[in-house]
Amino acid sequence: MAAPHSARRSLLFVPGDSQKKIEKAATLPADTLILDLEDAVAPAQKDVARQTVATALSNITFGRIERLIRINPPRTPFWQKDIDLTLPAQPDGYVVPKVESAEQLQQIELYLAAAEHEQGWQSSSIRLLALVETALGIMNLKAIAQASARLDALLFGAEDLAADSGAIRTPGGWEMFYARSVLLTAAAAFNLHAIDMVYVDHHDLEGLQQECKVARQLGYTGKMAIHPRQLDPINRLFSPSPDEIEQALRLVKVYHEQATAGIGAFSLDGRMVDKPVIQSAHKTLHRARLTGLLPDT
């Protein structure tokens, strides 16, 4: 089983019932592939998709790409069969859609724990990512974020949330700002990746880039994608720029020099530098190492 790609900048959805598309996706520059058994698959094709995904995971070389499966929502009767027929192929994890409570994740947690024990696999080797996309899910984020030790990330689903809440989607996305911020805050509070919403117009790369910039400003660490052409902009904009890396290295260097001299806070280029600024610089350098822009030290 491949090690999960810790960066998780780009997470590309791939229809689970298309072997051809899965094979193509394995050659793309995505950090993560989400092989989809939910929205991308018609009800009549669910069994075909489960078998296709299981076969693909067993036979295709994905390299360093993280391999996830989006199961059907926990309130449906389909998720258990999704896991039963794909777990033997050892995906890196499952994306759970429309999560509305901690109990839903805990039910899946127990199911996976029993399967890992039966297979003799390492405990919690199968990870969980929670896709929160309903009003109730947003209201229960604090509990959801603490539901399971195998939970790695919270994903923000704007389109379903808009349908659930009656919001009208706009290019600026301000109708989603509250929920988008709350999810990010919950992820930060409990040390989880925060993954931003899909940008549905895959022809509009300028709009995608603008949405990525806002997401990064909020604190998101990656973004879901629905088309291969979205991967390069997402990867670039969720990676530290050369200027950001250079500035972070300089900040850390000067901070250590000042600390050695017994100085805690200081001014650099007209800007006050103290512990929170240095923490941000260290996070930038950590992201740079995860994405291969700096060597591990």
C-alpha cells in the first residue's frame, strides 16, 4: 500500500466505473486520487464501479499518488458494500460524504477496525477524510473533527451545502464564507488537513486560480479537483512560492540570531517579528519540504 502523500494539495475525483479514466489519472500530477463510488456513478452501475475500483487498485501502479475511495453517504444502505468489495485491495483511505455527526464516522471506524484486525493489518492503517456538505454537518463540526483517530482531513462541499441551505452560488462565493471559515477553523483546531471546495467550471482557470488564492489566505491546505486541467494551478497555488520560501528562511535565520542575543521580538524590513510570525514561517518551510521544494533536514 502506497504511503499517503502528506502534501494533499490536489485531490482529483475519478469516476469509479471507468477503468480507462483511472488508468489515465494514475499518470497525472495529482497528490491524491478519489475514486468515486457516489455522485459520479449511476445507481445501476454501483456494483460495476466497486469491482472496477478494486481491480484498478490491485493492478495499476500509482507511484506516490495517494489512493482514496469516496463511498456512498453513511445514511444510505450502500456504504458497507462499498467497503466490503474494495477493502481487500487496500486503499489508503476512504472519503466519507455528507458527514453530519461524529457517530457516522465512528460507525465506519468500528467497521474498518474489525476488518483490519481480521486481515492482520496495522491498526488505523486505513485513513478517513470527512466531506462536510450539509447545514447539519457544519453545525456539528467540532464533534466530527474529534470523531476518530484515523481522521486525517475535513473537506468542504459547497455545492451540496448550497442546495441544502438554499444559498445561491456566486462567483465570489461569499454565500459560503461562514461555513468555509468554520470548517477551516475546526480543522486547524484539531490538526487536520483542510481541503477546499471544487471549482465546477473546469474551463475557467482564471476563476479557479482566484478561488485558490482566497482559500490559501483563509488557511486551506489543498483543493478538490474535477478535471485534470485543474491540477497544475492547484498544485502551484497551494505550494509556497520561491519568494515565500526565501522570506521564511530569512525570518527563521534572523530570529535565531536575535534569540541568541537575547532578543524575543524585533523589526525586520519595517515589520514586527515575534513568535506567531516565526510559527507561520516554519509552516511555510514545512509545506515546502512536503512538496519537494526544499530538501528534508
